Amino acid sequence: MATLSKRDIKILIVLAGILVLLLCYLLVYRNFTNKKDEADQQIAQLQPELDKLREYEANKQEYIDGIEAAKANISAVLPTLPTEVLTEDELVFAKRFEKDLGVDVTEATFSDPVTVEQFKSVTEDTIDDPSRQVDMTVYKKPMTLSVKMDYDQFKDGMDYIFDQDTLKGFDTITADYNAEERNLDVSVSVNSYYTTYKDAPETEHDIPEVDTGVANPFGTRASQ
């Protein structure tokens, strides 16, 4: 049996140490490589989301401005939508329309409310908390007016409808020239809009400016 010299023993010890270090390095490197591959895969999966977040960040001010504009629009529109419209409210509008414009309303026909749209929205009280959205339904309550007026009153009448504090509009309007009376016979369908939702505040209603029981408040032919 050959004996090893001290020099050979030292060489073997050094080689053994190098081998151990190499094995440790290979194990650590392989583990690192595996983890790096896993991390690369996760990064690749998250990259689209990261790109989207970067896009959001780049357009942050635009989104903030958009939110503020939307809040301003909601704040402007909601007060114009009462939570109820009664026939009496329409009657008051018709009387004021007649008086303020100096026209002759000869007939008013009232119809049942019609659903316009249903959606989720914040209210005036929850406008800063989008999580508190409520189910809203917007209705329109049509009223058809038959009116005798001249051309200037006709133009002013259209502006009058849209200038109300509460949201109004019209679906149809017809105007025929009355040669005998030298004015226009106008029929206009005026819509009064309102919204309903849970815990909506109660709308205050104007009191009709006619005596109770008057069947024809315009003093002309009977309304239907």
C-alpha cells in the first residue's frame, strides 16, 4: 500500500475543498436559475398588468379631470330631476306657460309616465363615494298642449320649455298657420322628467293656481 506524502495530502485536501465548493456553487446556481426562471415567468404574466398600470399612471391627471367633470355634471343634472311629477305640476307649468308668454292654451292632455332609462348612479349625498351607487330609474311624464300663438311666441315657447329649473323637453311639435286668426295653431308634447331611487328625498309640489274642482282651468274648451 502506497503512502501519501504530506504534499499529496495537501493537494487532495485542496482538490476536495474545490470540489465541495464547486458542488455547492452548482447547487446554488441551479436553485438560483430555477427561481429566476420562475420569476421571469411571473414577470411575463404580470407584464400586461404592469403596462396597464403604467398607462394609468401616465394618464392619471386625465382620469382625475374626467372624474371631476363627471361629478360636476352629476351635481348639475340631479337637482333638475325631481323625484316625482304630478299632473298638478304639469298643470301649473301649463298655466305659467300661458301667462308668461301671453299665449292661449286651449287644451291640455295628460299621459302616464314612461320609463326612459335605468342605471346605477351616485346621488347628491354620495357623489364622493362611488361604492354607494343606487339603482335609478328616469321617467318622463308627457303632456300635450294645444296653443294659439304667433311666430315670435312660438320661438320663445321652445326656449321657455328648456329654461325651466326642472328638466323638460318635447318629443313632437306641429304648427299650422291659421289664416283666419293670423296665428299658429301649435300642438306640442312637453315631457317632464323625474327620477326615483331608494331613500330619494320627497319633491315639493307647487299648488295649482286654480280653484279646486275647476274642470277647465284655461277657460276655453274642455281638456281631455
